[in-house]
Amino acid sequence: MATSTLDRPAGGATAARGPVRRLSAWLHRHAGVRLAALLAAPLFWLVVAYLGALAVLFVSALWTVNGFTGEVVRQPTLDNFRTIVTDEVYRTVALRSVGVAAAVTVIDTLIALPMAFYMAKVAKPRHRRWLVVAILTPLWASYLVKAYAWRVLLANGGPVDWLFGGPGSGPGYGLGATVLVLAYLWLPYMILPIYAGLERLPDSLLEASADLGARAGRTFRAVVLPVVVPSVIAGSIFTFSLSLGDYITVQIVGGKTQLIGNLVYVNIGAANNLPFAAALATIPVLIMVGYLVAVRRSGALEEL
Amino acid sequence: MSAGPATPAVALRGLRKSFGAVEAVADVDLEIADGEFFSMLGPSGSGKTTVLRMIAGFEPPTAGSVLLGGRDVTRLAPFERDVNTVFQDYALFPHMTVRQNVEYGLRVRRVGRAERRDRAAEALRSVRLDGLADRRPAALSGGQRQRVALARALVVRPKVLLLDEPLGALDLKLREQMQVELKALQREVGITFVFVTHDQEEALTMSDRVAVFEHGRIAQVGTPAEVYERPATPFVAGFVGTSNLLGGEAARAVLGREGTFSIRPEKIRLDGSPPTAEETSAGGRVAEVVYAGATTRFVVDLDAGARLVVTQQNLTTTSADVAALRGRPVRLAWRTEHAVAVPVPAVPTPLPKESAHAYR
């Protein structure tokens, strides 16, 4: 008797199930359909919008422009790449771009490590939230405004000059200014991953190191640094690739300096040579692929 | 030791620690002898771990001083103190192998490569981990990590080893095995062990002496037998073992004396045979019977109006036999000297409602 009264409402509930419930139940039994529904949109985006655009870039890099009519000639040739490899100017600009990106990454790492360490391990927990907000705040302001703010700071007779002791004493516009402003712009992208990495590092590891006789410097080198290496690499991928692709900051504070981005921009606009711009744009792509391969080889990502 | 044999390995004088308005440690005075296995026992939040961290140097005391081997180290950094810690979460360096972890303290002290290898191998052998030197901590079980942490702390030969609930994360069987191993290891190396635990059984079975902590103060210090048989306060009686107190009206009626008295459950018998001249007896009714395999626990409501717990070994009885006693009137008897007077402090502290480790 007891079992039958229990059975009846359960049976009634089955009959009363709506179409949504039935669909849920059906999906529950078909794991493959569930997975497809989950991944359809992101996969479409990744394949069509992302990889598709990249493929078009590579293909168009093989085309040329008719010098007379300005029309795109859709005939595959390696002429563009031949020009880039043989012409001194492009090699110099490519090397300069890599140098700027590397310098920005090193400067940001040196500033971000102590800053992130303070945020994650020294500051009181209730202050941490505000420090993260403070790090994120500059990201809310327009990139362009920040670059122009630095133009004012670095102007002849501007605040930076004054700090160095009078008009003309500061670095002025040029390569140095470019590195400085890019390092300023991308610093949050280095601090946040290192902060996240250090927050995962238990305090007891630092205490254990001190307990075993290590001073602060030793603890930092032997315990903190190896644990945050993957975080530094994650941050460096941001700072390096963002610097490598930048062309606006250079125009604003770089003086006559040109980076790969400027050449791409000039070829799209003034020179109206889209295929050559595409060929130039593959240089940073190849450099980043090389960087990622090197990072993977070093084994630093295995600790993640 | 240059300081002489009478100098305590660890001495705490008027030690206090406040976190904001919270007083975690309130005026602790303590001396721990050289070579002693000393336990600090108490519920969570009683200040025992904070005291340990002040001995290690991780927390600066608000007031008072810490002396190691007679030397005042209150203002010294952890790396300047001749003590080492086994952490509750083991705190093994995840990017180093077991051997590198164990060698770390020696490397910091600039011990030569060959000697480093030998001493690390010896330390790993002493905790029976010699085959696993090249593994990463992530590839070890909890018990193995525990032993690596021990080897890492012992390899630098500290005067005092501090252990912060080192067995807390292990399951029961492994914990019991490690208790025996730790005790044997301590006897072997002869180092002073200061052991923090909330497990009264662990403290009783391993220690030479126990300090019971309550609200940042030491309620009682003594050998395990002293703390168990002669609890100094109702809190100690309740936290170490089962709270079995007779007080007020019930004490007057049963014992004919004023005060509060503790009677350990295993000292009471309810076999029904008449009390002898050395015994006190009291009538009651069995309210609850709990069969626990080796023993049975009876909760008895006394006619005089108190409730006592009685533990009996299941020498001949079975669960069915004891269950039949529920609701029956019984006569309890215990040797008169086993009702121990427990001084109630001037400011009565609330008894723990239920001690998690009251029955084992």
C-alpha cells in the first residue's frame, strides 16, 4: 500500500512534464548533442572569424599590386617577401620592433614583480581589492588619451624636462619615449597575471624557506621566482605582442621612429599596397610563433 | 650545550599576542625541557598555534619574550633561530624534487655538495622514503609528504622541532601509525619536540608533558596522566576525555561533599555487585546505550539529579545484551578516590558543549 501511494505521484509527474523538461531529459541522454550545442558558437567564431581572417591575410600576402593601375593582381608570388628579406630598411625596422617589445617586457617585469608581490603577500587582504582596482583603472581610460597625455609630459619644456633640470634635458620624443610609454600602457597586463600567480603561492612556503634559514633575497630567488615564472611568461606574451603590433604610440611620441606597425599602416593607407601590408603583418605573427615555441621548449609552461 | 643542562630548551615569559581587538594569546608562561616531547592541546582558536608561530618567529609577540636555550630571541627573524617547523599543510616547495626539498636548508647554510647528498639521503632513510628522492611532492601521498616535511626540518639538526598539527590531514589509520613513528623518531634523534594538536588522544599518547590551552591561556600543564586523572579545571576535565562532572546538589547527595567533582567514565562500574568499603555508589536509570565494538557507553541519569557517562569493556557482553539495559534502573559504583575535586575558576568559563574527540 505504502509503495503504491508513493508510485502514483511519481508517475503523474512524468506525464505532467513539459517540453522543456523532456528536452532536458533527452539532452541528458545524448552527451554528443550537448557538447555540440555548447561549442557551436565559439567554434564558428574561432574557425571563420579568427582563423579565416588569418588565412586571408596569408593568401593576400602572396598577391601584388599593379604599379600602374593600383589594382590588386591575384597571382601568387613571393615577391613581397623577397623585398622584405632583401631590403635593408625592413630588416632594421623589424629588429627595432623586436627590441622595443623586448625592452618593454623587461621593464614591465621589473616593475610588476615587486608591485604584485606587495599586493599579494604584504598588503592587508582588505586593501588588496583596492590595489587591483587601482591597477585596472588606467585600462578604463582611452588608449589614445593616455598616449597624448604622455606627449604633453614629454614635450620640450614639459614636466619630464623640468624633472630632469630644464627644457631639452629630458628624453624628448623618440625611441626611448616609445619604450617608456608602451611600458606604461601595458604594465597592468604584466601585474595582473603575476599577482594571480603569487596569490596562489601559499604563505607557508615563504615561512618554510625562512624557517630553513633563507633570507628574503634567497627566498625570492629560490621559491617565489620559480613559482611565478609561468605567470611572468603569460604577462610577457601580452606586453610583447601588444608592443610588437603598436603603431599609434610611436606616431604620437616616437618622433621619426618607425616600427612594423607604421609600415603596415603606411602601406594600407598612403601606398595603397594591401598585399605588401599583409606580407609585413606576417612578420610579428612569425615572431610571436617563434616566441611561443621557445617558451614551450624552455618547459616553463609545464609548471602551470 | 653551553647554557647548561638545567636551562630549558624553550622558555616563554609573559607572552601575549593581540590581533586588533582579539587577544589570541594572553599571558603565557611556559618552560619546555631539553629533549622533551611537549604537546600544546586545545580547541581551535585557543592560541596554541599562535604560540608555536611566535616560537618559530613568524609572529612578533605583542608583549613578553621567547627564550631558546636561555637566549632571548624575541626580536630575531625565523632564519636566525635554531628551530624548525613542520607545517600543517607541509609547505613543500612544489617546483623541487623530494631531495631538493630536503637539501634546501643545507644549501642555504652552504653545506658542501657531497655532505648535502649524504645527509639528505640519511634523513630520507630515517623517515623511510629513500626510494622517492627524485619525485616531485605532487606525486606523493599525504603521508609521504608529511615525512618529507619531517626530513626537511630534521636534516638541519635543530635544537627544537615545532610541529603544527602535522597529522591533522591524514586519515585515522595513517595518523595512528605516524603517531608511533614520530614518537620513535623523537626518541632516536633526541630533539625537543613541540607538538600542537587539537586531538586529546594524540596529545595523551605521544607526549611527555601536555599544556591544555583555553582562550589564549594555559589551563593546565602536566604529564598526560596528571592532566587526565587530575584535571585542574572543568574545561580540562571536559576537553581531555569526557566531561563527567558532579556538582552542587548532586555532589552533596551522592558524595556528601561541597564542590565539583570529575569521575572518568571507565572508573565507574554498573555490574550490579554491591559496593565495597572503598567505593561510593549511586542509583540511577540507563537513559541511553551506545555500542562501540570494544566498549559500550551508558548514559545514566542519577536519582540524585545528575547525568553520568559510564564506559564498560565488552568482555562477555554483546550489543543485544547491552541494548536490553536501556531504561532499566542500575546501581553505579566507583572507588571513592576516583571522584576528583575540580576547582572551579573564580570567573567560570563555559564548558564545551560537545568535545569532538571525547570518545575514541
